[in-house]
Amino acid sequence: MLRYTTAGESHGKCLITSIEGLPYGTPVALESVNAELARRQGGYGRGARMKLEKDEAEAITGVRQGHTLGSQVTLQIMNRVQNSEELNPITRPRPGHADLAGAMKFGTQDARDVAERSSARETAARVAAGAFANGFLAAFGIRALGFTVEIGGITSDTRIDEPAELMRVRDESLFYTLDKSLDERLRARVDEVKAAGDTLGGIFEVRVFNLPPGLGTHAGWEEKLDGRLAQALMSVQTVKAVEVGLGFEAARRQGSQMHDEILRGGNGEIARSRNNAGGIEGGMTNGQTLVARAACKPISTLRKPMQTVDLASKEAAQALYERSDVCVVPAAGVIGEAVVAFEVARAFLAKFGGDTFAETKQRFDAYRKLLEQYAR
Ligand SMILES: Cc1cc2nc3c(=O)[nH]c(=O)nc-3n(C[C@H](O)[C@H](O)[C@H](O)COP(=O)(O)O)c2cc1C
């Protein structure tokens, strides 16, 4: 079973991800992993730290001569700032952070020990693992792409159904939306909120194109793909809600206005009237584009700090402020793309398996052939 873990702290030596379960001979392109790490550091609204870090992943195990060895793949990203031993304690926990709950959990007055790990710096490792998985999927023509749909109440409704075009348009936008013409409005909104010492949240979407039907399962709750996606997305720092397809809107519709009719297409193939389900029915991909969205709360560290209690003095205090991002929705979309790609790759390998990449490919091709019976 494909799985990964991450390790490392925000100001420690490095971040690490360990990926288990990739077949032998999977082509490895670290350039595309590094391109995603760079995208995670970008997007308008990031703080000074992003200018300090220039993330690069190095494969330290499991890769040789450009392909996987069938053993554990470990990717390492060095931290530019490695001063965790010298950092001041955090005794004034920040509302919206893991600071207070974590300090109580560990029985300490210094939430720094918690913040070093709860920080979204950890997501660099998740992006590395997810970009690796996205590279694996690309070899089968499958592509996960994340983009911003809303920041601070300003929404982009633009939809692009062609993956290469989507990527091109998204990468031209300062906020990774599909509508560059919104850049100036969004920039003004972020600048205005920043000047007030406040922060902004928003929504990102991830689409996965060219999926075969049948990834995931209806049979066991742990492996339902929508359930796995919800867990993966919800675990991203700042994410507070996840939708697949119409999501919450589905609750307001009558059945006839919700479900996607099954039709015969012009070439005898099975087609659907629309994609309200977001490409998943019964915990499995149905052959349509997978569509998932996540809502990000505004960043918790405010330059105009909120009220807190100093854990050392027990006095009322203002929450700690350390240089911080103002809006991370674009970066969250990069992380969302990564975690979704990983879950899809996991479901893909659960279905097709294989010790070697060639074997996986054979099985995938055989399945594609089998599916032709539905097109007659
Ligand atoms: C890419 C990214 C960057 C973030 N940067 C910051 C930051 O600079 N300052 C901050 O207070 N929170 C930041 N956050 C959010 C916190 O990490 C997060 O809100 C906190 O760990 C609490 O977790 P929760 O939101 O899941 O409850 C960032 C989140 C992401 C996804």
C-alpha cells in the first residue's frame, strides 16, 4: 500500500518525507518536485520567511539513476534557518494555533515545542511527496491541479477543462486563480487587510483529470476515496471544510437537480449530463473529473494581536507576533493538489498494484481494454 510520513520542524535541520509502496522502476523527476516546492513558497500575501527559504528536495534513499528501487523513497529538504535551539519561548499562545492545546497536552509553558512542528513548514514535505505522486500519475495520463477560487470574499468563477491550459493560466496569476484579471482587486484586498494588521482566508479547488473509473471502493469505509480525500485535505493547516462536487450545495437541491444522468454519447460511449458529483460516486471515481474544494481560515498570527493569557505569568496578554503570512490560500492550493494527488496515486496502486512500474502499466492498459465493453 502506498503511504508516506513526514518528519522535521520549522527551524530544525530539515524536513523529510518517506514514501513506501512505489513500484520498482518508477521514473523520478525531481525538477517537477522542486517546481512545486517553489510554487508553495509563492503566491501574493506570503511573509518574509518565504524569501529566506528556497526549498529543494534531494532523494536520499530509494532512487538510483533516475528511477525508484522499489524500496522506501526518502526526500530531504534542508531548512535555511536552523535556529530552533535559540528561539525564544512562546508563553503567549496565539488564538487559532496549536499553541495552547499543545502546551496543555505536553504540560509545558513554552508552546515553541509545539509550534515548531504544527507550523505549516511541514507542508513542504507533503508537497514533495504529493508532487512525486503526481509525477507517477502523469505517466498514466492523470493529472491533479489545484488553484485558488476565492480570497477574502472575491471569487473567480472561471472554469478550464484542459489541464495544460489550466496550468498555464493559473501560473500567470499572482494568486494562482484562473482569472488573472482579478489580480489587482485581490492584491488591493490583501494589502488593505495587511495594513490593518489582519489576515485573510479563502477557498481552493483541486481537479484531477483523465481518471479511470473504479479508483477507491464502495466496500470498506476506510478506503472510500471521498473519505480519504476529506481526511487528507482537512489535515492541511488552515483547512476548515472540504467539499467533493457540489458539497454543501447538494443539501439544498432536489434529487433531480443533483444527480448526473447517465447517457449514451455520440460514439456509443457512456456519458454524463453534468458533474455535480465531482467525479466520485459510492466512494469510487466514476470516470469524470474529480473536483474537491477546501476552505481555509484566515492566518492565525496577527500583527494587531488578539487577546491571550501568558502561560508563565498567568496575566492577560497580547498574543505573540512573529513575522507571518497574511494570506496563504494560493500556497494551500499547492498543498491541496499534492495531498489529493497522493491519495489518488494510493487508490491507483491499490487497484493496479505491481512490483514494477512496467507491471503496473500492463495492468492499467488491460483495465482500459476491459472498459471498452461499455463503449459498444
Ligand atoms: C502554506 C501555509 C502557510 C502558513 N503560514 C502561516 C503563518 O505564517 N502564520 C500563521 O500564523 N499561520 C500560518 N499558517 C496556518 C497555521 O499553520 C495553522 O492555522 C495552524 O497550524 C493551526 O492549524 P489549523 O488551522 O489546522 O487549526 C499557514 C498555513 C499554510 C497552509
